[in-house]
Amino acid sequence: MVAEVSTADRYSRFAHFEAKGHSPLYQELASGVAADAEMLALLDDSLPKPKRQPNLLLAAVRLCHGVAADYGQFRGWVLDDPEPVLEIMRTHSTQTNEPARTAAMLPILSRIEGPVALVEVGASAGLCLYPDRFHYDFDGHQVGPESSPVRIRCAVEGPVPLPERLPEVVWRAGIDLNPLDVRNEDDVAWLRALIWPEETERQERLSAAVEIARAEPPLLFTGDLLSTLDSVVARAPEDATVVVFHTAVLNYLSPEGRESFYRKAMDLPVTWISQEAGGAFPEINAKVPEQRSDKALFVLAVSGEPIALTEPHGGWLRWFG
Ligand SMILES: C[S@@+](CC[C@H](N)C(=O)[O-])C[C@H]1O[C@@H](n2cnc3c(N)ncnc32)[C@H](O)[C@@H]1O
């Protein structure tokens, strides 16, 4: 029998393994919740288990009140008036949208000749659907419009086939259980609240990517990726190479759901780019040539073949030799 992970453990693990080294404030806040019986009781008594996750609470408080100065202020905001925070947690989910994740895919996309139709599953607001509009800097190797407000820096290691051009994207579509709309201020405020307070560069990138997407909003379909993918792929222009991709999505699915998606993606007549945490697809993971202790790192794979490791927010790319 697998032991239940308590809410206190979840917050403690989040503080020590996720926030530590990235967000001193969120490390303090999550450690505070882990040791606070009143806060833990509120979460356990008011929310179903999946809704008690640290990132959701932290973003909900941020949306309601702003950035807390310390744990005392944070707990005061929540416990003095819990309902607004709890309501956000019930009605929202973690949908962080990080356009920098496109950097790892660019070496693959840029080698496709002719028109490309992009289909992103788990697209959130669809900000990863604009790799042809961003400026990239791969350790000094630059590609993309110099005038682009979205500047993405990606460190590279190994024999990365550095892109010399951008793909010719002629069609972009996304699928999400709950697509966010870049034209909707509440949706954009939620995307902002999901970025950790110290990550100012990510906030700036989000604002710039939202401006690009607002100028030409993506086609987003509401639905489950398993049941909706075929019909969206069928809408793509016939003369384009269809690329189905996803980043940071498959861990939302059960192991059975991931297995079904793997089979579907392998069977479709498309180029399939997957960028997911190491354990998402055992079939792909088994072929990764490099052993690594950090399972949170993403594996980049093309049509089932692993080709690189990537930093989960797009900061670096390590191509397999
Ligand atoms: C962490 S976000 C990643 C967004 C984007 N791919 C990125 O990397 O910036 C994961 C997204 O997947 C969506 N999602 C989760 N399960 C899904 C499913 N079964 N079908 C469609 N979308 C799903 C969530 O709603 C969320 O917007």
C-alpha cells in the first residue's frame, strides 16, 4: 500500500525541493504552511486533495492580495478571510504558460521545409504557438526578428543543431481543458500570479508574449487532449507539415492516459514533439542515453525518440551526442 502524503508533507517538500534555490519567499511561505496547524486544517477541510497543492495556494493568494512580505502577512490574509482565496483555488488550476519552452523545439522546427501547422495539446493561453515571432539567443547564436519584444536566452550543451532560420508557421491551434484567453484581463492576471515573485524576467516575457498573441490570437479548442486531438489535426491545412507538440502537460494525466496518448501520437501522420518531465513516457525514458538524478528535468523527444534534456522553463538545452 502506498502511504498517503499529508498536506504538511506536500508543503514541506515543495519548500525544500521546488522553491529552495529559486524563490526564497515561496520557500518561507510553504515551510510556514507546513508547520501551521490552522492553515493545514483550512486546506484539508475546505478543498479536495488535488486542490491543496502549494503552487495553487501561492498563486491564489497572490491574485487576491499581491506579494506577501513574510509568512505572518500571508497567513493573516488567508485566515482573516479565507473564502476568496479558497474560491480561486476551487475554480482555477495551475496553467503556467512559458514561451521560453519553445527554444528547445526550435532546432527541430527550423529544419522543416515549407509551411508548418502547429497543434499544441495542453496549450494554456497558447503562448508557445509563436516560435516564429520570438528572438532567440543560444549562447550568442541569434535567430529571430531583432525587433521581437520576446527575448529568449537558452544555454546549449552538446551537438545542438543550432537553428539558422525560423519555421514558416502558417497555422496554429491549441487544445486545453480550459483554454485561457490572452484578450481577457482576468486570464492574464492568473498567468501572472502563477509566476513566482522573484522571476521578473519571466513576468516581462509573459507580457511581451501576450502582446504578440493578442495581435493574432491563436485558435484554441476546449477539450481533453485524448479525445480532441484527431479532429484538430484534421483541420490543419493540407499542404502544411503538421507538428503536434506539448510541454509540461502529460503529468496531468494518469499513467493509463499517458500510455493512450503515446500510442495515439505515434500513430498519427504528424511530427510529434514532446517536452515533458522524465517519467512521463516510460517508452521514451528507457531510451534516454544519459542517467540523471533530477527527474524533474524535461526530456525532448521527436516522434518517440529522445534527443535532448531541457531545463523545465527553457533555460538550457543539452543535446545527446
Ligand atoms: C503547465 S500548463 C503548460 C502550458 C504550456 N504547454 C506551456 O508549456 O507553457 C499545462 C496545461 O495542460 C492543460 N491540460 C492538462 N490536462 C489536460 C488534458 N487532459 N487535456 C487538455 N489539456 C490539459 C492544463 O489545463 C494546462 O493549461
